[in-house]
Amino acid sequence: MAAGARRTRELLRPVDAAQALDEAALLRYAAAHVPGFPSPAPSLALSQFGHGQSNPTYCLEVSVPGGGGETRRYVLRKKPPGAILQSAHAVEREFQVLKALGAYSDVPAPKVFCLCTDASVIGTPFYIMEYLEGILYLDTKLPETTPSKRKAIYFAAAKTLAAIHKVDVAAVGLQKYGRRDNYCKRQVDRWERQYLHSTGEGKPARYPKMLDLVRWLKENVPEEDSSTGLGTGLVHGDYRVDNLVFHPTEDRVIGVLDWELSTLGNQMCDVAYSCMQYIIDSTPTENSSYGGFERSGIPDGIPQLEEYLAVYCSMSARPWPVANWKFYIAFSLFRGASIYAGVYHRWTMGNASGGERARFAGKAGNAMVDCAWNYINRENVLREQPATVGMLVSKAPRQEFHREQEGSTSTNGQGRFVPSEKVMQLREKIMKFMKDHIYPKEDELYKHAQSTSRWTIHPEEENLKALAKEEGLWNLFIPLDSAARARELLLEDRSHISPGSSDDLLLGAGLTNLEYGYLCEIMGRSVWAPQIFNCGAPDTGNMEVLLRYGTKEQQKQWLVPLLEGKIRSGFAMTEPQVASSDATNIECAISRQGDFYVINGKKWWTSGAMDPRCKILILMGKTDFSAPKHKQQSMILVDINTPGVQIRRPLLVFGFDDAPHGHAEITFDNVRVPVNNILLGEGRGFEIAQGRLGPGRLHHCMRLIGAAERGMNMMVERALSRTAFGKRIAQHGSFQSDLAKCRIELEQARLLVLEAADQLDRHGNKKARGILAMAKVAAPNMALKVLDMAMQVHGAAGVSSDTVLSHLWATARTLRIADGPDEVHLGTIAKLELQRARL
């Protein structure tokens, strides 16, 4: 880890004695108000974040009962104890803005769970939010970081600030969060009052130049400050690189912290404040020179001030701020000085939260005042906007890709989605692998699947898997964040890893969901391909569950052999006697008896369970029929060879039994499994299901795009080679019209699926649920239309087993039901639309 860069957990320290909490009261409150908080009362390890000078912030690490040593982390932010300035440390406002942004915006904000305004619980109001495991760059110089990474980090910060400023405050319910007009005028008055309150008689001495600076600012407030139009909106108030949590392995922001000063107003104040490191290093230390990049030199790779501003202005559609830049920088320095005066005053009273750094805050504040006057007296402060702004923006980290698909009518350089060189190379390798190895073997694999040996594995399948491993085309579905967690497991203990299996091989290529979309689509062109690359359902979803929610022992026993492709798995959820599209209906019982759970019930459509390599099932059942509706269900691991697990029969899909994979009806008759097989804890089934189904549904959609693309190719080849009524089918106007409509619908669905993948990467499963639902409805319906047209063009051959079309069509039709029927997803889309309308 580079100097100045710290993982979130590395910022934790023991709780200051003066800021200790009533842990018992806190646990009681959290158990009652935080959704999914472990119960019964868990053990609590409380620590405090050392970074930050304002609201005390704590980490709550709680054990999960029955979770095999698993712990869960939360973050608590509270007002400091003792006398504080009026309107300062407004945790209530922080909670309000984070809740609004988390529900309805593109801003990467941590999820908040509850707000407590009752000071009797732990002494002051507080709120609890999610813990983000990522990286904070505490030193704005980014030492020991590569130049390219420095530039990416700064551009990511500019992009995120632009996202904040583009928030439609009315749409997210923040239209009354503050006044838009006269923001600077009101802020100068506010910080003047706070400075005067923190200094003077009986307090730290006032700095005369600070009072002069107040007068200058009041006399030079820009005219645009009185506006309520462009450039006014949501203001963070303390936007800095060290208030951003970056992804553990990617140069993108996953969380914006410290919203205490947020309001509505003049957004250029945010922009100027985010540029302070160029002007001054205001870190409170004993021997600081307080020289910014302009004095010390810009570290290699960090963009020039004008480059940083150019990216922000382009992404936010804001004009170049040269006219009033001097005021905004001076205002930012003035406000920083006032904040430091308050920090230093609290240090003198013994209730500052920033540790030793607070001791030097008064000195740092006076240095900011001096710097403001030096800046005011400059003749020139900002050059004109760079002419290469377009090139700069293209270098800013984005998760937007252009797809160039075989058969597509698009051309290079057009559209929103532009795959990286890495993705294009992988895509070409997969296409070549399919052409050289999979398509030629399809007939042989089909013959085996229809023979009396169909429930055995064709030797060629294992040979192809070994070849795919050799070419690095293995486990490509694993998302970056899951790979990072799994790598820690592999590094910790390699005793359970087969000789010759490398971490890179087992953990994929480090792709986002969006990047994987380009590859998954190619795999979808053959029903045999996904499992060859160890990217087939339900294994991908089950591996993701174990990656995200499994204990270390569960991962060692089941995840590693799944990653290696040595075993396969099944997912047992659907039941024949109830409408399982509403998972609250399931009746399979999971009863605790000492050190075991006893399972009784019947499941069907357990895909993969017929496969002789299937060794483990993830089963969803009810552990508490009297609990709240969505807390009754749990997921548990069941060894398929456990006594009482009986596979009754294979189920047919339009006559296809999909051997040797299969879809099984299974009964569970007093099946006893160890207590440690429970996933995440009792009552967490719905939580796991939502985490599993988002990526799983999207993978189905990606494969359907590929199936439809293959149907298009076969349709065109057939139409060009067959003659009817005196001319090629391709020459008939009716065919051309239908072909064009199929292409239009396929391209629309593809873009929708890619957009869903992008939103899943950027916002997570919950926030992307609307677009995921749209993709899940659109993709199978589109594929059915395209494949039906391809079958029509093939005539009698189209409905026979002589082509893959009927099997592809049967799979697409199934996916209008599997992983949630169309009606459920349409309901989700409609509800979200109605919610937006009410706003």
C-alpha cells in the first residue's frame, strides 16, 4: 500500500476514553433499528476512525451468531460531546442527504440504515451506515503511486464531483435542503460567526488578517451568487480527495464521505475547495511549510489545475470559472481557516476528534488566511481552458464501453460502450476457441446427450475445459470485488488448492460485469460453451454466493473445487406445490436440532443436480415460520450425497432433458446437515437471494443476446442459400423487413443489457434493480422473436433437432419464467416509475 494510502480498516484505532460509548445501549438500538443486524445480541468490537476532525466516527464490528466466526461491520457517526456551535456537526442532515442519494442518484454514497435523535442512547444524536472496504488517499500528493494512477485518481474525483453537482435535487427529495441563492453571502456570514465564537476572550486569539479577509469577501461576492439557475444545486461542502473511498482494485470512487456541511447553493465553491492542494498544504503539523503544488511542484502524473477543472467542466456541463476564480479560492481558504479555528478551540477543551493533528489546527488556519491574501494580490490566477479538453475527458476513468459485435451495424468509435483492449483480446480468443473447438464438437456432444449414456460426461467436455484453462479463459464471470475477497483466502492457506492451480487462473481476469458482458454473449451462442469456460449456471451464482457470504471453511470445502471445475452444483429453491415466483410461499422446512439442521421438503427444477459431478446444493427453506415475512427464509449448503436426499426424476423442457446437466425433482426426507452449513445466518435467505439473482439474471440476458446473434447469422446464411418462388429468400421484401426488425430489436436489447451491467457495477444490485428487471424482460422476448424468425426461414429443419435453433428457443422461453417471471419484473419496473412520479 502506497504511503498516504490506507485501507479503511487501517484507519481504525482504539476508542478515546473521552469518547467512549454505552455499548449495551448501542447494541439494543442497532438490533431494533438496523435491518438485518445480527441477532440475538452479538459480541461487539468498537473502534474509532482516526481520520477526520469533525464528527466522531466509529466502526462497529459484530459477530454473526451461528456464522462460524463471521463478523459484520457498520459505521456510526455522531455529534461530539460537550458544547458545540449552533448548526454545526449536523448528523441529521448528513443522514438526510445520504439516504436521498443512496435511493435515487448516481452518486456513490454509503447506504444509511437508521438515524437516532435521542441523545439518551449514547449521549448525542448519531446515525449508522454501511462500512465500505476500500482505499482512502490521505496525502493529496499520492506518494509512491504510479503517475498514471495519480491522474486516474484525480480524474475520478472530478467525475464524482460532477455527478454530485448534476443531481436533480427535486427528483431525490432534496428540494428543501437549503436555499440556492446568495449562498456565498450567507456562508461568509456563517463562518464569520463561527470564527468569532471559536476565538476571542478566554479562547484562542483572533487573527487580524482574518477579519480583513471577511470584509474583502463581503465586498466581492460574485453576481452569479444571487442566481438559482445553472451552477446552483447540491453542494457537498467539504469535497476533498481524502473524503473519498476508492475501490480496492479500481481507480473509481465507491463512497463520498463527510456530508456534514452539505446544502444547496453555489457549486463552484465545492470545485474551488477540491483544488486546495494546488494552492496550499494545510495539513496541521508542527513543522508544515503549508506550500501547495504551486510551490512544491506538481507530482508527476497529477493533472495541472486547468486539466482537473477541464474534466469537471466537461462532465458537469459548467462554464470555465476564470472570471471569479480568485473569490472562490479565497472563500475556500477563509472557510478552511474558520473550520480549523473551531477544531483548535475544541482541542483546547479536550473534545476534538482528530487526535494530535488538532493541536496544530490554529496555526494551519492562520496560514490559510495568509495564503488567501497572497492569492487575492496575484495578477493572474487561472489560465484559459485547455484546448485538449476532449482528450482529457477520454482519459478520465469511466465504466462506459462501446460494444463492437459480430454482425452489428455499428462501427468503431460510435456509441457509448467502448471495450478496452484487454476485453477485445479476450473476446477474440473466445471467438476463436468457439470456432476451433466448440462448434465442431456440438454434433458429437448432442449425440452423446441423446444416447443411453447421456447422464455421463463426454470425455471431450473435460478435455475442452482443460484447454480453456490453458488459454486463460476460465472463471471470467468473477467480478473484481469478489476476486479480491477470494484472493485473501487463497493467500492465507493453499493447502486445499490443487497443485498447478494459480490464483490468476482460479479468480478470472479481473473484469467488471460490463466487461464480462462482451464475453458472456459469445458463450451464449452455444448451449455447451458456458460450462466449458466454468461460466455456466447455476455454478456461477453459487460460486458468487460462496465468495460473498461463505465462511472460510465453506469456501475451502466447496468454493475451491467449484473454482477449479472439479465439481458442479445445484440451486434448490422452486417447489411444485406453491407459486415459487413469490419466494415467501416456499414450504421446505429447515429445523435446528442440536448441532444439526434437519431439512424436509420437495424441490424441483433444481438445475445441475442430475450431473454426476454435482456434489453440493444451495437450498432455500424456512428456519422460522413465525418470523417476519422476509426473515423466515434461510439458505443452507447440502451435500448431495447426504442420506435423505433423493433425486426423483429429470424434468423436460419442451422435450429437452439437457443431459447430463439436467433439471431435477428432489425430495429431502429428514436430511441432517451440520449447523455450520448455514449461509450468513438464519433468516438471511432473501438477502442472499437478492445478491445472487442480480448478476445471475444479467448473465442469462447476456447469453440470450449471443443466442439471438447466432440465430441472426444462421437466418441470413439460410436466406442467402435457399431459393423459393424463383429467387433467393434473401431477395424477398417480406424477409428483408423482418430481418431489419430483428436487428433493431437485438441491438436495443443488447444496449439495455450493457446499461444494466454498467449500473450494476456502479451502483450495486439494489439501485440497479429497475434496469436489471427491464433487461430480464426484454432479452428473452427479443431472443424468442429472433429465433422464431430463424426457425421460420429454415422451414421444417428449424423445428427439428438437426439445428441448434429449437434448443436455443426452448432455453429462451424458459427464461421468461426462470429467475422470476416477466410479471414480477414488470411489477418492479412499474413500482419504481410510480415512486418517481410521486417525487
